[in-house]
Amino acid sequence: MTQVFVSIGSNIDPDRNVRAVLRMLSERTRLVGVSTVYCSEPDGPIDQPMFFNAVAEIVTELAASELKFGVLRKIEDELGRIRTGDKYAPRTVDLDIIVYGDEIARSEELEIPDPQIESRAFLSVPLCELAPELVVPGHGPIKETAARHRDHSMTALPELTADIRKDLKDEPRKSAGAR
């Protein structure tokens, strides 16, 4: 089993979509933990809704590409993600593998660890919350990366986070959850 961290972002009906993503992840993988959900400014054009961002920790036997294209991409599609040429367009959900065990992969379709982990507080801060002792392959200790973002402008959403964690705890596990 491989320890994997997945970033979750949404700025179209984000409360509903972040909840749905985590429910779907818990049905299709073994969900181990969920960071605090944060509200943050969008990257790129700011004339769009704020993003809700979180990081999920899962363990899986799936290869990184199987996880990305067989699970995460399917969840995005099921939640109505529309891909356009504008990488900054609003979206129902955006799911990416931030860290996949100690793997380093660089291809046109998949970059692991996420190359923007150093520059994006919404990746490093919640990741550090879940795994403060993690050493990110090719980047170093996540504590150091997250510390550079200590003055981030994200707003923690503790009530939403608590509701999501409670919902996940109360929900019975599906058979696919052991993958």
C-alpha cells in the first residue's frame, strides 16, 4: 500500500463539491485523513469565486496513473468538471496527486510530487497538517515548505471541516474502500 496525498479544489458550489469528492474518495480508496478546508483566492484572474481547498490522505495499491486517470479523473467527470484551454477557469472540482509515496514522476500527463508544492500555500499548509514529518521527494521537509507560507491569506473553515469529518466517520465504508 502506498501513502498518497491528493489536493482538492473547487470554486463552483465548493461546499457541496468538496463534500462529494471526499465521500467518493472514501468509497473508492482507503481514506486515512482530511486536512482543514481552506478558502483561498483563485490563481490567475480574480473575477471569479473563491476556492475551497483541502488535502486528503489515502492509501492505495493502485499505480499513480491508475489513481489519477481511473479514480480522480472519473470523480472530476462525475461532478461535472469541464476542461477548457483556460487553466484558471472556475471548476466544480480539481483533483491532483501531490505526493505518491516516494515516487518522482515527470511526464506530459503526470508530475509527482506536484511541482507547485513550493509556491502554493493551499498545497503545502494542509499537507503539513496531515503529515508534519513528511519529506517530499525532491523538495525536502514539508515543515520547511509550509513555514515559508506562514503568512498565507487562506481562511480556515473549521465548521465545514468538522462537518465533513463527522459525515465521513458516520458513513459506512463501501467494499471498494480497501483498494
